[in-house]
Amino acid sequence: MPKKMPNLKREKGKENFRFQDARLCFAFAGTLGDRGTETPFERLNDARDLERWCWESGCTEGPVHCTTEQLESAKRLREAIQRAGLALAGRKRVRPEDISLINLAAQASPLSPELQLDGKTIRWNGTSLAAILSTIARDFIEISGSNLRGRVSICSNPDCGIPFVDTSRAGSRRWCSMKTCGALIKKRQYRARKRSA
């Protein structure tokens, strides 16, 4: 469950970051919402938003400092991951320039995982943005280099457009998350049925 970052205002509605049912790399791609519409919704409007994402994602338990330049660099990585995810979902080759961007981010030392005393909980150590972006890039690389690459799909909500990894047994998952896009589409379908009735 994402944590609330102290001293940062948690917005309601579309500004909320989405982590449920998502791999870290695709949760990061989801910081630009409504990709399937003419007016995508930017959730990373300033460096402070990226700092909040880092905290709420569980990547860090301490404050992360981010500059405007780092924000722009992070957005370039985000879009490379989005395009690469679309390529995997379409069973196409990932563009060499996107591979280069992802590999460049992955070159930095990643966050280090630390097993907690309960023997099952993992905490990530590190507060540098480079380490967080490296961990995000490495998550995408891990998917690409495993049999999960054949499980990457695009959310069936036409407004969404975010890739996800379908880990369902039957391989029939349709939404990036049933709690967001799945619930939204089911509500729309229900209202349409009521209107037609």
C-alpha cells in the first residue's frame, strides 16, 4: 500500500498515483494518465510531484530531492518505457533509442532491497533519484528478458493506454487494474444498459 509523504499535500481524484496491480515500471508510465484521449493528464507537473511519487511507490522511506532537470530526464525515461511497453504488447521490436534510454538509466546503482525481520517484507534502501530511476528501468529490463514479455498487454479502457503484465492464470486480464479502469468501464456499461432500458 503506498504511504503518504509527510508535508506533501495528497491530492484527490485524477492526481492520485496508481500502484495497484502494476509493475513498478508501468506504474511509473501511468504518471501520464488518459493516454488514449486527446488531452492526456500529467501527474508529474513539477519536481515535487516526482518526489511524492517516489515516496508513495514505496521506493524510499526518506525524502528524495529532485530538480526540474531531473524531472525532465525522468519523463523521458517514462515515455521510453511506455513506448517499449506498447511494443512488447504488440509483439514488435522495441525502438533502439528507447532501449538506449532505459539502459542508460539502469546503469546507475539501483536501490538495495533489505529483508525485514518478519522474513517476508522487503524495504528499499536509498534516497537518490538516480537509484530509483535505475530500479524502475531494471524492472522493465527484467520483464523484457523473461517469459513475462509475452504477458504484456494494454489496458482495455480506450482512455487509459497503460501497459500491464497479465499474471492471471488464463491470461485473460483486460484492465491495468480492476479497481480503477475495470470498475470505471463496468460503471459505464451499467449506465448504458440503464439508459437503453
